[in-house]
Amino acid sequence: MWYDVVDHIDLAATTVHLLDFRGCGLSDRPIEGHDIEGYASDLRAALAAIDAPVTLVGHSMGGRVAQYVAAEAPPNFTRAILVAPGSAKPIRVAPKRRELALAAYGSRERIERFQRAAMAKVVPPEAMLRIVDDALLCQFEHWMDVFEKAGDFAARLAAIDMPVLAIAGEKDPLAPPARVKRDVASAIAGCLMVVLRGCGHNLPIEAPAEIAAAILRF
């Protein structure tokens, strides 16, 4: 998801770490820990391995985990950029939607259909191929965690005391701007929020130059 953004960042001036949570990419496949606390422990371990101040950029569920850990104020976690972030409030999913998600697991056609529906822009074919290939690698327990172990940590957001930027896509069907404003920007003291016009949920591949510029400015 982040490769196109990294292409717009000067790696001679900035060090970039790309994290795959458990069950994703080439990371380990444990049966346990596929919930907000498990993913937070992955993020804490990554932060602890970096001997430098960190600007944490999280997309979708990654933005949700970023909020959870930001409330703990790890010493080198200095600011957060939340891109189309998930809400800290509990996720209520209709049984039919859960069935559709279960049926999509491992299906290239259904995953691509879902990704296209989540976006408002046509993205390069190689980018679509890359994110679908990545989703096909996903561990089943990770795939289903959002439907079964979403959790509720909205009360933690008041403890976040760092610069935070929330970025929403104008036409995002999964994290619409009104929800990002209500559940994230308004819940975190001093949080700035911007909305990218004509964009959907997958902002790192729909608007990589804009996301990279926002990271560097912030």
C-alpha cells in the first residue's frame, strides 16, 4: 500500500520503516493476538527497535492501531498521521457483510472488486495487482479480526498528547470524512484534519504524491 508514497520521498533525507502486522506480508503467522492489543504489541516492538524520533503514519486499520498506541506516549513516538483511519469506537458489522468477507477470503476476483469499490480513482494496474497479491497472502485470523475482535478504546483518545494529522478521502465509503471528523479529529485534542477531493479509501495509492507531501510538511 505504501510503495508509491515512498517513491515520492527523498530517502537520502528520510529513513522509512514499513511494518507488516502479524498475519500480513512476510510477517509471522501466530494463531493468537489478532486483535487491537496484539497489533499494538507489534507496533510497540517496531518502535522500540528504532533509535530515533518517529513520525508514525497509519492507514485504515493501521491508523486505528496508531491511535491506540499514541495514547501510551512511547518515548520516540513524536507525531501521528492518520490516513483514512479506522475509528476507536466498536465496529458493528451486519451478519451479511461478515458472510461476504468470509466468502472473499482467498478470492482474487472478489478482493479486487472490493478494492475498486473502496476507491474513487482509477489506479495503475500494477498498483492494483500489488495490493490484491498482498491481500491474498493475508492470514485468515487477521482477515477476520475486524469482524470479531474490533474492541472499543474511544476513551483512550483523550490521553493523546502529540501533533496529529488526520487525512480523509472525500468519497471514502469505509472511513467517510464525517466519521473521521467525529470519531478521530474531534476526539484528539489539537488534531488537524484535511480532506482530499475526489479520493476514496486507499489514499496511499490513489494520491501518493499528496500523501507524501503531507507527511513531509507535517
